[in-house]
Amino acid sequence: MAVFEAAFHHVGISVRDMEEAVAFYRDALGFSIVWAHKGRTGEPLQNVVGLPGAVMDITMLEGYGMRVELFQYHIPEGRDRGERR
């Protein structure tokens, strides 16, 4: 019987405010910025996210043996989900 091992490269999280989210992961949790792209767009990205015309900022952070990808959409604009907790 074959054994299948699975692993993941990173977790992706959509955020409202990139600067605030990066500050939390970096300053409060001790993650380091691996790379960051502002205003990212183009057909390959739009195909991955399934949103034609998408424009976003993306930041990859690393810490504690894992990576977290934060992304903030500029187009399409996100919906307000109500008051923050």
C-alpha cells in the first residue's frame, strides 16, 4: 500500500489593511517579510484568483517554520463585513 504524504507551502489570508496586518505578524508575532508586491495584476494572477481585472498587494511572511501570504484586493473592492471584533 502506497503512503501519500502531503504538505503545504503557505497559508493565504485576505486582509483589509496590509500595513496593519504586516505590523501584527511582524511586530507582535515575530514573522519576517520574505517579499512584497504592490499593485500586482496580470493574466496569470487573475487566472489563479479567478477574478478578471484583479489588482492586489501581496506580502509573504515567514516564521516558526511556516509561511503566511497576506493579500489585499484593490480591484475588485471588497465588501464591508460589518464592525471589526
